[in-house]
Amino acid sequence: MLLGQDHITEEGEFVINMGPQHPATHGVLHLKIGLDGETIKKIEPHLGYIHRSIEKMCEQLSYRQFIFTTSRMDYLSAHINNQACVLAVEKALQVEATPRAKAIRVLMAELTRLASHQLWWACMGLDLGAVTPFFYAFREREAINTIIEETCGTRLTQNYMVPGGVMMDIHPNFQKRVKEVLKQIKEKAHEYDELLTGNVIFQQRLKGVGYLSKEDAVSYGCSGPTARASGVSCDVRKLFPYDGYEQLKFDEILNTEGDSWARYLVRLGEMKQSISIIEQLIDNIPEGDFQAKTKNVIKLPKGDFYQRVETARGELGVYIVSDGGATPYRCKFRSPNFSNLSAIPKMAEGAKIGDLVAIMATVDLVIPDIDR
Amino acid sequence: MSASTIIFYILSAIIVGGGLLAVTARKIFRAAVFLLFSLIGIAGLYFYMNYEFLGAVQIVVYVGGIIVLIIFSILLTAESGSDMKKPALSRILFSALATIFACALTLWLIKQHTFHVNESTIIEPSVRNIGRQMLSTTEHGYILPFEVVSILLLAAMIGCIVIAIKIKPKT
Amino acid sequence: MVITGVCLLAFLVVLCFFLGYMERKVAAFMEIRLGPNRVGPKGSMQIVADTVKLLFKEGLTPDGADKFLFNLAPFIVVITSMLVVAPIAYARDFQLWDINIGVLYVSSISSMAVIGILMAGWSSSNKYSLIGAMRSGAQIVSYELSIGLSLISIVILSGSLQLSEIIESQANGWWIFKGHIPVIISFVIFIIASTAEINRAPFDLTEAEQELTGGFHTEYAGMKFAMFLLSEYINLFVVSAIAATIFLGGWMPFHIGGLDAFNHIMDYIPSSIWFFGKTFLIIFIIMWFRWTFPRLRIDQLLNLEWKYLLPISMVNILLVTAMAIMGWHF
Amino acid sequence: MTNEELKYSITELLPVATYDESGEFLNIIIPSDELIPLMKELRSKKEFDFDYLFCLTCIDWKDHLMMVYHLLSKVHKHCIVVKAKITDIQNPKIESVNCIWKTAELNEDEVYDLFGIRFLNHPNLRRLFLEEDWKGFPLRKNYVDENMIKL
């Protein structure tokens, strides 16, 4: 990569490599930055440091197995990734999950989203030099992870979804624990505002930084909070509802400012929406089976199937091309981070190095999702 | 030789050595650092003579101000890390001659002047006296207005630079 | 003289150990966690363990570095911060060097520290270090102005540059109480500007690990890195001690005019406790900044100085001068 | 527009296009050299207004390569899948759509890296994940990894 053709070779330009080992990239992302003083002129992402070729692996795995590779993509919304695969398989088989399974899936997905946004908030402060918020956010995130662990057995790569439902029923304590955590989050919400949201320095660091216009957001294929902060309505849960999202009351948080502060506010708003979704469901989990009957060896009919879901970072698409066999002929994951990353050079044009860190923090990239 | 004399010679060695190294150093950044040592040595000499105010001003103005500016501008130049070219022989010769001439002139002037110890009016070099002297309107006075004029000139200079500076056209 | 000097250096090292421990505990307190609690009672030996670790680490020098300057820089930084300690009065009649231009001496020597940082950043031959060095140059040179102006306001009021005389002038009340609002303004400006001067958060742009991966000391390891750390803590102490001396009366006890009984009780508290109490209060405030504020951006940092602090302190100087001439202070 | 209307309008534009409606979306299969004119129409015409390219990938069907473009209109909320057939397997190339949707730049880099399709008029075509000197294109069906350890 470094040997190949270089776009940042202009005479007199100061080139620095941010990453592959850099604290602000949250993983092994490598950005080659052309600088003029501290002002950014060009950014060129270089990827592949943790490329595992998940798409190639999926071609060898059965339809029950390939779901679990996706937990390792966007590991912060592992549940939602699994859900996308499961839904794609269900769509192809024309099987529907049981009502109980759907409710559990949505609950788990929203808990994951909440935990993921907590982590984003924690790292957001850390990236801008405020260390303390990290610990406050992790206090709640750990509680959520503990709940998920109780039911799924793992904290991060849950692998809980199977075609037709979920792998096992929820833990008896689940409802009680979730209510406790929600209560805790609501009680501590003011701490979040005091620590970061209300801080003048913090606001000044984000306002007007990393502007992305609505047209650019669409053209770069941005999705999730990144695009919604630019005024693009793109919540898959609203536009193409799945697993019973159509019956739930929640708002799509939109903001038209398009800067980092807007992205920050959108994510904060989404946390509140997730809480409201969980509250609507937690006492109304339907009784019944948690898994619909499916065949042991799943074979999909010939054709291609596309399923999208809303992960914590945007629209995840699973594109399965089947030739009628027991493994996918071709499996493509349209990852939200990959598209959001491509918009970063645009957002960071003319910004400072410190701004780039703020932009990356608000876009909230998860590198394994880019380097699938 | 008393301890005091030894300290004097150490300081002098720092000043002279720093100066020599500053002009002979191949790297421009190193030259600036050696110049810094030389200037600190001079400040040390002032402290040694109990002219603390002068010493502190020397450090504030030369070390904290001018050297930092020099280093800062060196950082902004592109090739601060590479060795400079060896200067032409004629330039070395001429600068050597100029140095020897200046040295000789200074020594000659010092030789000419007879230093007599003035024991009757010892002016205490306290800040209070310096301040009084600055504002005095008698002989050797009017120092503050003089300094103000120089600040004015500096401001004018900066203004000229600001006006003359080219703003890169945005592409 | 030599013996007291050596004692002072030993004291400084112990002090830095304590400050390191204090920083960890303050951070832990702010971050709802425990902090060091394994090595020694309540984790108090943690910093010793860290020092031993740093001592045994290999002090790498990068290949492309200018070796001479790279190795010189930490010494310059440490020496300058140690030089500033000399004129501080620790207690009644306990001052190592009562130089008659104390305030000027402090501000002049502390302006030298930036050269060590510039040297370290440049000689590492690392682009991140170089950016860090450039930032620190711009930052320290500009914030020195505000520090100087806020110190001058007290010099005007007390009519002396000598630290001992400034303390004496506060026998009937600390300047922060005697000097009304203008002195409070210059005290606040002094705290802000000196936090910037010693490169602590929210002004730690020179190291900014999330942006520059450590800034000017990216390439330093082992003992050379420890020296930067040492100088950071000495600077923290010096700045707080100067603020305590100039604005809060140094070792002067807290007195209220007219309440003789109260004043007598205050006098029984040893003067060194007064001095260290005030100093550590300010140290705690500066640590508090670090663990609650996000970092500024470089242009915001310079704007803060040139657009706000400097004009305010200039106007403030006029106010203080007027107050001194008219005798409006107590 | 409904799928029927889309089909009608596109047939007017490009008579050679064939259709496949078995799946969720309307699939249009076109030869690779017709791609850019059609895409430009799909993007710019007010009644199509496909402004959101949400998935760009490729499928290796052994005898030919198929570029797949999933398009969505944020205004009209209709979806379409454009499939461009590349028959030249040895030296596959196709026009880049980067001039229409900017998201294509990195996505096409990825396809170039993993399938070896050369995109013409691409601003910065490079191997995105693998090293420059990597041999072969991993997502092709005939790709054999010599270093792979069989389990």
C-alpha cells in the first residue's frame, strides 16, 4: 500500500500518518494526512490491517454458521449484525420468527445500541481530552453488558440470534435487571450533561466542525446518526421496519446542522429513544416459543436476498446470493462505517488535527466493520 | 584563585565557547542552541556581579524572547534538520578578518580607558533606583520615553509585515 | 549553601512522588474509582514502583534523532524548573535565596523551559513531536504575557519585586482580600495562564495524546521520560507556590481585622502549614481542571489568550494602578 | 414509481436491458458498456432521482462477472438493482460511477482489490485492503491461496 501510487505527494506538503497505531483511530485505521501547518488538506484512508475476509469465509460456512462471523464485524452492535443475517435467511426461507423472539430481538438490539452509544460517549470525551466521562459511561455500559451476559453467555460477541428466533429464552431476572439499569441511567443522566454536554470548551470543540451537507451525506452513502445529523432521514427501523419496529413508538432524531455538535446531539437523542423502546417492550414480551421451527440444514432458494437493519452506526445491509446450496454463493456486507469513513476526508477538509479527532469521534467508526 | 574567580572563568568559557560553537555548528538548530548557552552565560555574569535585574532582563528578553523566536522560525523552515553547506573560503576569510578587527578595536578601547573606582557615590542597582532613573528628567534620564519610541518602531515594523504579507489565494 | 541545596533537591523529588500519588488519587476520586491501592498502604508506594520501572527501562534514542540535543532536552527542562524553586519562602524566615527581584526572576527562568520542549520536539525527528513543539512554542510564549501582567498587578500594589517583601505587605490581609475585584481577576488569570504555561489539561496541547500520541515527548522512554514527568510536577508545585505567595499571602496566617482572639489562634498554626495548605489547595484546583475539562483546540487556545486574557489583564493593570495610586485597597 | 413504471421508463431509455423480478427489488441486467449513460439518467432524471447508492459489489459467476449496484431514491422511496455484466474475465473493466455517487470511490477500490475489476476514470484506484504486490483476487471463485493450511 505504501509502495503503491500515492496521492499525497505534493511538493512542500507535510504528510503525517495517523495510525495504524494511534489512540484516536480506535483501532488499526491508517489515515495519511496532508497538512499545511496544522490545517488538513487531504486525507487518504489506508485499510486492511485487520482484514479477515469475512465475506470469503462466509462462502464456506453454512447458513447457521455464517451469522456468527458478523459479531466480529461491528463488535459493538454484534446483536444487530446477527439480527440482519438472521432476517436475511428468514426472508429467503419465508419463515417468520415467533412474536416472543421478535420482542426479545428488539430488546437485545436496543440494549446493544444503548451500550454502544454509551461507549461512543465515553470515547468521545476521551478523544477530546476529558478522561473522566469514560468511567461514568462505563458504569452504565457494564451494567447493560452484565444483563446481556446473563442471557446470552457472553458480553461482547453475543451470537444469540438463530434463524427463526433466538438461541435460548431470556434469563428469569432479565426484566427486573433491565428496569434497574434503565432507572439508573435516567437518574445519572444529569451527570452526563454536567460533564460534557454543558461544557463550553466541549461545545466549542464541536460546533461548526466537520460540516457535512445533506447532499454530500447522501452522495457519500452515509447512514445512521452521521447522516441524520445532516438532515437525511435514513432510519431503517422507520423506513423498512423489521421485527415489529412498526408497532413501537419512537422518533427518528433528525438535525439539520450537519456539524459534529449535531451528530453528538443526535446520538444523545437516540439513547433516549432506545430507552423508550425498551420501556415499551419490557413488560409486554409475548408468551410462547422463542424459536420457530426450521430445518436443521438450511438451504436457501436460488436468488439474491438483501436485508438491512439499523445498527448503532447506521444501515447494515446483508446481501446473500444463493445458488440453492447449503452455503452462500456470495455474501456481501454493506457496512455503515465503510461509507461513513469515505465521508471523513470531505468533513475534515480545512479542519485542524484536533478537529479531525473530534470528527472521527462523532462519526464513531468501528474499524473491524470497515476491514471486514 | 578564589572560588569567585573560578566561577568567572567558567562563565566566560561558556560565553566564548557557546559563541564559537554557534558560528561553527553545521546544523542551524544547534547553532541557535549554542547561542542560547552563550546568552545564558552572559546572564550568569550579570548575576555574578549582583546585577540581578539586568540578568533577569537578559534572560527574559534574549532567552525567553529572541531565542524562542529564532528557534520557532527555524522550525518553520523546511530543512532545519540537514547540514548546511560549507561557506566559501573567501567568506570565512572575510568574517575572520572582521572578527579580529572588532576584537582588536574593543581591546584597544579598553586599554585606552582608565577605569577608576568611584567610591563616593555607589548607586545601588535596585529595581527602585532603576525605575526612578527611567522616569527621571535630569541628565541620563528620559529612558522610558526612549523605550516607548522603540516599542512604537517595533509596532510599525510588525504593521508593515502584516500589510506586506501575501495571503495565499484559496484554490 | 551546598547542603541546603542538596536538601532542597531531595525535598523536590519527595514532593514529586507525593504529587504523583496525589494526582492519581484525585483522578480516581473524580472518576469514581479507587486509584492505586496495591503497593504499600493505600497504594502510597505505587509511585516508587513506577519510578523503579522507569529507571530500568531502556532509554531509547531514535536513529534519526539529533542525539546531542535529544539527550540534552530533558535536562534543560528539569534544570529550569528546579531553578525556579530557589526564591520560594516555605515558612516564616525560611527562604533559601531572597533575591530582590524575585518575581522577575521566577518569570524569566520559567520562560526558559519552552526551549527544552522545542529542543525535545525538534530533535526527535518525529512529525508528531515537531507539531507538539510548535504548539508549545506558540502557547508558552503567548501565555507568559498574561502571567507577567497578573504578577505585575501585585508588584504595583506591594511596591516590590522581592518575594519576602510581598509577603510582608500581606501581614494585615492577603492581597486577594485587600485588592478587591481587580486582584481576584488577576488571580483567576494567573491560574488559567499558568495552567497553560505548565502544559496541563485543558491546555495540554503539546502532548495531546489523542491527537499527537504524546507530542514533544513521544520518542522519550525510561529515565529521560521520567525527567519530563518530574519537571511537570515541579512546575505544578512552583506555579501553585507562587500563586499562594503572591495572592494568598504565602506563609502569612489568615487574619481578620479586629478579631484579636481569632487572629491569635490562627497564629498558633505553624507558618509552613499555612504555606503548604494554600499551595496544595491551588494544586488541587489545577488537578481538578485536568480531570474534568476537555482539551482546547490550538486556535481556540491562542484566541483565549490574545482576545480575552490579554486585553482583560491589560485593563486590569490600569485598574490596579489606579487603585494603588488612590489607595483604595485596604 | 412502482416497479412496473420503472421497468417501462427504463426500457424506453435502454431497450437492451433485461429484467428479473423474482426477488425483493427490480433487477435490471445490462451489458457493462451501457452502464454510465443509464446511471447518469437514473441519477439526474427527476422521476427516477436515485441519489443513494447504498450497496456496490460484484459477484463472480465463473463465466462472467456481475457488478451489482443497489440504488435508492431518498425522494421517491423506490429501490432498484442495476446489474452490469462483464464478460471479459481475463481483463475485466468497467466505467467508474464515482462521478455520480461519491461513495463509489472506496467501494470500487474494494471491488478492484478483491475481484480485480479495473474501474476506468476512477480518481485513485488502489488495493484497499491487500498489499500492492498481492497475487490474485481473493473473492474470485478460482482463487487459490497457496499458503492456506487445510484443517
